Amino acid sequence: MSLPAALYADLAQYYDRFCAKVNYAEQCDYAVRAFRAFTRADGYEYLDLACGTGQHLLAMQQHGFVPHGLDNSSAMLEQTTVRCPQAQLQLCDLAEFEQQNSFDLITCFLYSLHYSHPTARVQQTLERCFAALKPGGVLLFNAVDARGIQNDEGVTTYLEGDNEQLSFQSGWHYRGEGEVLDLRLTITRTSAGGEVQWRDHHTMTALTFPQLKTLLQQIGFELEVMEHDYSALLAWCGESHNAIFVACKPLT
């Protein structure tokens, strides 16, 4: 449920409320299980890409990881500093960070990898992740196969409180070919003072799972594709259009 950077300054204060139904703890529990199952690294240095307000960072710190976060919104990182003051943070685009052999685990939740656009930027992001992982380290992220995009109205979240009503509508639209995946957002705040509405269209990258698997393997990752089910480690059935990718950097 990440928002484009242009909206962050106005809406960062509402982000956690819009994401109230996101089970960050369950996602982090899954990341820990997957890390233990697949890693051959021996440390706990952790980087969360598109870390938002730091929900994953705090949960992973509670699991014993040393938290590092990256986001392209200073407004979001300000909130992360309050939530998880021990985290080391970078204000940076996903495809631009530069570390070498620094992390044992990197995550990118909430489909945020798709914000790297076009495909060449996705590849660059994955290459940066490969370089930043220690040998034996793990990159974990979720993704959607463009062939499964429904082109419907998406999801709307309604919130009440503080004498105002908030609604957040987001939906993906895919044109059926090419690498453009459109994210359409409408956010409305209604109060006694009237109604304020934000509308935005953001271009994301459409990928198929075969394309994504090829990118990862060409970079050098060893790959496991898992069902998009945070309650259990299950191998992908090959049919669903949402999946969790567990990409491991070889020891040599």
C-alpha cells in the first residue's frame, strides 16, 4: 500500500491508519522463518526497502535483527525515526542505494519492487540488492504477475476518527501488454471544514513471473518462489498470480 513520493508530505501522517489492516507482525514472522530456512549467512544485519514509517523495522528489531531502512520520502523517514530510533536510515530511491556485502537479509514488502520503473530499473534494484547482501544472504519480496491483474476498482479503506472521515482507494490496471502497470489512487478526507481529495496516477512496472525469475537468476541469485501465504512456508503452486520470492546470494 505504498504511496508515490509526491503524496507523502501531505499524507504521511495518515499512512499507518490507511495500513491498519496490514499485518506487519505476520509478514515479519514469515521473513524470519524464511531467513532461517534459506540463509547461509551468520549475521542479523537487516535492510527494509521502501520502509515507510518503519513498521517492519521495529518488528524485525524485536526479532533480534539490526534495522536499516531505505525510503524515498523524508516525511515517512521522520516517522520511522520516532518509531524505531535505533534504525539507520537512507533517503534514497530503490535503484540507487550502494552497499557491498553489508546485509544478511533484505526485504521489500507491499509489492514495492514494482515502483522501480521501467524494467531496467527493477533489474538495477535487484543488482544493488545482490551486491548489498553478504554471501549466503537472503532477499525476500512479494510480487504480482501482470497476467493476473483484474483491472477492477481495487480496494477501498474507510476510517473514522478525530471528527473526520478518510477513504483510500487504490487499484492496479494493466493494458494487456508492455511493461506499464498503472496504479490509480484516490484519497478523500471529509470533515466539518469540507472535503479534501488527492488523486494520483503512478506508473509501476508490469512483470510476469517468468520474466522476474529470469532477471533474478541472470543476476546470480538462487531462487525459491513461495505461495503468497504468510502463515506457512509453501512452495508456489505455479497458478496464483501473487507470490513471495526468496532469492539467496550464493556463498561463492
